[in-house]
Amino acid sequence: MDNIVFLILRRMRRPLITLTLVYSISVLGLVLIPGQDADGNLWHMDFFHAFYFVSYMSTTIGFGEIPYAFTDAQRLWVTLSMYAGVIAWLYAFGTILTLLQDKTFQQARAESKLARKIRNLTEPFYLICGYGETGSVLVRGLTDCCQHVVVIEIDEQRSHLVRLESLRDYVPVLHGDAEKPLHLQEAGLEHPLCRAVVAVTNSNEVNLKIAITSKLLHPDITVICRSDSHDVEKNMASFGTDYIFDPYDTFATYLDTALRVPCLYLLQTWLISGNEEQELDEPVYPPKEGHWIVCGYGEFGKAVYERLKNEGIEVKVIEADPEKMGAPEEGVIEGRGTEADTLLEANIEQASGLIAGTNNDANNLSIVVTARDLNPELFTIVRQNHSENSAIIDAADADMVMQPSKIIADKIRVLLGTPMLYQFISRAYNEQNDWACELISRISALVGEHVPRLEEITIDQNYAQAIVNTINRDETVLLGDLLRDPWHRDNELNCIVLMLERQDEHILLPSPETEIKKDDRLLVCTGRQGFTRLHWNLQHDDNLSYVRTGQVVKRGWLWRKFSKKMKS
């Protein structure tokens, strides 16, 4: 609001001064010019009557001469004052119209309006800085999880895109620079209901500045940052940034998981999808035998190179500028990988795997197509830098696709939208491949062809009233009871409890004999219809009593009347 007032006063200074001068001179002239009263005596208008006359002279046509008829000198002065007043008002109105069309003024109004809306928010929200490829995917994912989001975006066109998206919830968008503390404050950084700040702009330095500002202005808030530079990541970690996600290191971890425990990689892919309409992905088995070729030795190439070498796999690197990129001395071929000669020099015909990891999608596609012509059995991984190229990347039919924006968006969406899933996946990395294979077999039988649905359930009065009531009566509720069909208790529901969280304890795949306690949290996996019947057991005392004891509780009016007669 202060910016708006300042702009108005600055732009309207000259028009207001002009109007003031015109009015002052007009009033002074009417006071000084002599007139005549009804008897022909000399008369001078006082300041009050002069100001009153000039005030309605500017807006009234056909006004009367008060309090006495004017002399010719007065009428001449009024004529001059009238034209001067019209010109002054036209100048003022023109300035007002110009001000209303000014982009700076419009932006100030929009910022003020948005800041007022954000101040009035009554539910927790996340502040997303940047609405590029990562931010747009993240915002859609969070709103689909019924989370509230506020976006700050420096690019005006991208900020308008948010309003055009068919999102599940209204998303306030501030067109501003997230580097500036004022814009972060206007977007709700210091709001008591702001749960986290997520910096996912396309600049590591901007994300670093956002993290520093957030921690200084709101020390207790959770700060999540994207960075693809190890030096910047260390800087972020030095002042307490809570989560730092590197898309290249993250995918390198995925590749390492697919090499060592492919079932765990498949399980993770199914669970973090977030789209219940998506079909289950097929398992991938990156080969460990033979050598791999990495095209492009940037940050991504370095990350996957190190993971492959740690697995004892021979790796050859194709890089256009090996010295500048710091490529290893052994096994390096200078080139882009788009030419057959370069690939043949890297012994592509005997290679088992290839990673097209440059920062150019066209080059990556050319590398994959050329390599497959030379070795049709090659396992291929392609890096997708821009989401708009999804159609041609999909047409290339690579075994794995590395899309940085989607990787980061999925990680943050899981962390904020389903934090128990984030904990589950982190702990599942400690399990063996057989454990993961058995679990994906159970999930596949449960959900059929589409990815599973996940829900976090808290055992409290809001989400599990029937269980809390039973526990308050000092009765025991077992996890296996909860997973029985509320109408046919001999049948089990199509649900799997992936994890039970009790205070600081996390139990993966808890036993059906596990006793449920108040304030427990359950991560449940099921098909599309599984939660409907599960909620009956959570909320309805009669259904929970039936699945626990097998006794049907009759609550109908006719049954109650009949029971009373039987007792009498």
C-alpha cells in the first residue's frame, strides 16, 4: 500500500499543483475584482463565496451569479478561470488514466492485493519460488494432494500460466523477484502458517539467496532447495538448509539402485508416481557385464560415472572438451557422440549400456538413435532437459529417462505431500532385493495394472474415531482386524500397511498381530476402492466391533423394539 500511495503522489504532484494554482488564482481574482450589489454600491466578494463559486464553476454548466449579478470585469475573469480550470482538470484526468495503465502501478496494485490475500490465509501453505519446469510439476502435485501453495515467479508470462492451469486449488501468484527479501515477505515468508519455502528456480545462486533470506527472516521454517552444484550445496548446508536436492546425484542413486536391487527401484517408481491413472512401469535391469559409454561429462556425467565405477563397471567417456570438463585421463574419447565414428572408437558394438547425458535434447536423441543402429541390444539412458520434448523422447523408447525437473518435483512432492512415504523409501534402501521383490508382487496382485493409491492415516479422533473409542474402553485393536472386510470379516481388504510410525519408531510392513495405539500413523497402500471399506472400520464403532469379534451389532429401530419385547 505504501508503494501505491507513493506512486500516486509522485505522478499526481504536477497536476495537483496546477489545479491548486488555478483555483487559488481564480479565487484571488474574484476577491480583488470589484463588483456591485443590488443598489449599485461597490462590493467585494469574500474568500468563502469566491471559493464556493469557483468550486461549482468547474463542474456546472448554466450556473447563476451569486450573491449579485457580476460586472463585465468579473465575467471576463470567470471566463478565463473557467477555461483554465477545464484545462487543469483534463491534465489531471489524463495523468490519472496514464497512471492506471502504467505497468509499475499495476504491479504494485497486484502485489498489494496478493499480499492482503496471503495475510488472510487461514490454512497452512508452502511457498514455491520459481514456476519453471520443476515448479509447475511440483505445484500440480501438491495441489492434487490437497496442499495449499503460494508461488513467486520473476517471469511475467510464466506467472500468468498459473492462472491458466486447471489446478485443484486456487494458487496465489506473486510476479516478483524471489531474491528480494521484500517480495518473499509479501509472498508470506513470515506468515505463521507458512510451513516451508521451496527454492526451485533455474539459478543456483538465486536458490542460495532465497535459502539465506528464509533462514534469517524465519529461522524455524523448513527450507528446501534445488542445486546442481556441489559447491553451492555445501554453502547451503553450512547455514542449515533442511533439504538440498541435486537432480544428477538423485538419478545416479536411482541408477545404482537399479543395478544392485532392481526390485527396490521398481517399488520406488511405483510408489512415487502420484498418478493413479498411470499404468505400472515394467522392471528395468541395467546390465553389469560389459562396458558402458557416457556421452557428456558435465555434472550429470560425473555423477553417473562415479556410481558405475563404484560398481566395478568399465566406463568410457565421450566429451567434446575433456580438459575443460575435467574428464578422467583413461577411457576418454574427444567428440560429441552424435557421430558413428566417435561411438565406434568407444567400442559401441561390444558395449552393454549407453548414457546420452548432454544438455541438448536433440544431441541426446541423435546419440541414442545412432548407437542403436550400431548395437540394437544396447541398454540406453537418455537425459531429457526440457519437458516440451516429451513426445520425441518417448518415441526414442529409451530404457530409462532422466528428467531433472520431474526428479526434483517428485522428491519434494513426496516429502511435503506424503512425508511417511519419504521415510518409507529412505528406510527401504536398507532392505534386500528379495524383500522388495516380494512386496512388489503383493502390490501388483493388489492393484492390477495401475499404480497404487497411498494414504497416511493418523489414529486420532478425527481420522479413526472408532479405534480411539475402543482403545479408551481398554480394549485391544490389532492391525489385522483393521484390514478385514467390514461386511464379510473372513475376507481381507485389498490393503497393505507399508509402515507404522509410533513416536520415533518406524516399522516397515508391520505384522497383522501388531497392536494399534493412539497417535500411531499408518502408511497404507491399496487399489482404487480399497480405502472406502477401510474407512468404515476406522470411523464406525459397529463395523470395528464386527471385524474384531465377529458379532453383528443391530442398531435399527425395528430391531431395538423387538429386542425390548424379547427381554420383557
